[in-house]
Amino acid sequence: MSDTTQDANPEIQPPAAAVADTSTAEPEAPPPAQAAAEAEPAIAPDVPRLARPSGTAKAIPETILHPLPSALFLAVVSIVSLVADVGTKLWAEQRFPEGTYSPPVVVIENHLSFVMAHNKGGAWGLLQGENENVRRPFFLLVSVAAILFIVTLYRRLQPRQHALRWGLPLVLGGALGNVFDRVRYGHVIDFIDYRADWIKKLNELVQKYYPKHVVTDHWPTFNVADIAICVGVALMAVDMLTSSRGRRAQDEPRAPDVPVEPEPAPEPAPAADAALAGETSATTAEGEPAPEGATDAPPPRDAS
């Protein structure tokens, strides 16, 4: 009986090859993302995820995370200052050969002229009479420390510090120019000579407090590197003044410069809450607070 039934319905039985293929077929591999999600179970899956708080910025503006100052700008301005200083000193060496007398080159009569001077000390002849073994290492160390300080400070510039952005490269170029002279010659070449009446009046004022000070109308001879350093220091002073004003302005209330999302409008109170609020704010006709438990609702009608 069983054999007859099987012969009468041959289509019900699957082919032998299909049964073999089904038993030996491998399951399809899930996608990598799905596999990673299944491998790492979620932490606290029943807890809803927190959304971004309302009123916060979608992205941090560039005024806060500003890019670093351009190293190319620092290099270009410093190199231009250095080249100008070294080039003018080479001209002065050719115009005023060492060991020979050459008359000064007058640019403005009784005011500005070019002469040759070798400054073994610092500004205004600082440490001019010290021993070479003390003076030379001292100025080299001071110059290297100043260069490192300038580079470090330049990397921390803010976008609005335009004066300091120009001042630091000028000071760096001037310092490199004087260091180049100290390494090559052991002294700094100065060739710009300036005289004026206001310098004499300034020296007379200094003499009142320091009687040993010599009164003269002559400013110490300088070079292009000294000009770059003085201009750079002046720009640094301007930045200090403008920064102090900016701090005072920040103390005043002003609109935020960070784009924020508007806070969502409060949802209307449900009717039940409104009725409860009416009950708690009930008052008597005379304007006095109603007794505890009193409401604005009408009294219930008598069933009779």
C-alpha cells in the first residue's frame, strides 16, 4: 500500500540531487556592518539614546577652532627683512673698506648720513667693554632664546591679531641679521647715522636724573636689522593695547557669535492641567484666596 501511494504521487518527493544540494549548501555570510553589530552587543539596549540638547550649535565655528598662522608668511617676511639687512651691510662694507678712510655719505645735511661702525656690544653699546669670551656667547644665547620665543608665540596667534602677525616676523628677521654678523665677524655692522635737535633735548632730560649722561644730538648708529626690530616691537605694543581694549569690550553683553538652534516652543498644557490650575487659583468675590478645597466648578445638583 505504501509503495502504491508513493508511485501514484511522484511529484511530492524532491529529487535526490536537490536533497543532497540542500543538505550541503552553506548559509550566506551577512554584510560586514551587520556582522560587526551582531558581534558587539549594544550597551543598555532598552535605554533610549540621548539627543543633542536644544540651543546648542551644530558645529564649532572657525572663530574658536581657528587654523594655525601661516608659516609661509612668517618665513617670507623674515627672509625679506634678513636679505635687506645683509644686502645693505654688504654695500656698506664695499663703500667703506676697512683700514681706509672714506668720507661719510650725506643723505640729509646735518641729519642723516652713512658711516661705518663696528658695534661689539648690544643696543646703545651694551657690554661694549666686556671680554670677548663673555660677550659673544651671551649675545648668541640671548638671540637664540629670542628666536625660539618668537616662533612659539607666532604659533599661538589669534585671527584678529593683525599687528602682532606682522611684528613678530620683523623682529625675527632683524634678530637673524644681527646674529649673522656676530657669528661671521664677532661684531655687528652699523652704518646709519642720525642727528636731530629732539635727540639733544631728550638727552638733556636724561641728564637731569643721571648727571653723568653725555648730552649729544647724535643717535647711536644703527642698521636695517635694528629698524625691523624697532618696528616689530612697536607693532607688538599696538597689539597689547588693542587686546586690552578687546577684553573690556568682551565684558559687555553682546550677541553670541556661535550659531545656535532656536529653542522649541513650550507645548500647551492639557485640559486637565488647566482645570487643575483654575481650581488652585480660585478666589472669592472679595478678591481673597478661596478656602482650601474650594474650586471654580459649580456645585453638583441635588438628585432629588
